[in-house]
Amino acid sequence: MKEEKPGFGRQLNPLQRFLWVAAGSISLGLAVLGIPLPLLPTTPFLLLSAYCYARSSERFYYWLINHRIFGKHITNYQEHRGTTAGVKKGALLLLWLSIGFSAFFVVSALWVRLLLLVIATGVTIHIVSLRTLRKN
């Protein structure tokens, strides 16, 4: 399989470059917020950040994929379409604890409770369907 390099060589004007970097930075901020907030997905926002940075800034892109916390998750997903069993277990545990607490102790409307449980089920299906990688 041929390795594809990010699109750093594309010719962008300064406004386009700024907008891509801004979008990547906003996405990264949302990813960080998604760590403690159950309905805000961390991984898709991290992947979006990597995509935006790959189109605009070699420096930001390499900073993100080499980040001590986020880098390995992005690389695992991009290269192998998967994650480790420990990450899956942690994500599912945090997901169900936070949504379960919200659904049964914070929210009183039945339709909102059901919506939270449907969202948690969908996210669970997605996480379980990812390839399980072995730690190196």
C-alpha cells in the first residue's frame, strides 16, 4: 500500500491557511471538551483537527500526531482503523457512566432519557466495531 502524505504542498492563500488552522484548532478544542462531556465525541474532532492541520500547517499536524496523549489514537485510527482494547473499555465505561448518570439522575423528561440511551447505544456499536489493536 502506497503511503500518502498530507497535503502540505497545496498552494493556499493566507486567508485559506488561516481558516484551515482555525477550523483545526476549534475542532481540537471541541475534542478536549469531549473528554469529560459524554455527548461531545472526542475522536471525530481529533481526526477532523488532523485533517485540517494536514491541509494547512505541517508544524501543527506533526505536533498533533506526535502529541503524547492524542497522537497514538489518531495514528492508530488513520493507519489501522482501530484502537486498543484498553481504550475501548475506558471509552465505553466513561460513556455509560456519564450518560447513565445523566439519563437517570439529571434529566426528567422521558424522551430525553431515551434519546441519551439511543445515542449511547450508537456510540457503543461504533466503538465495538472498530478493529482491536494490540499494544506494542
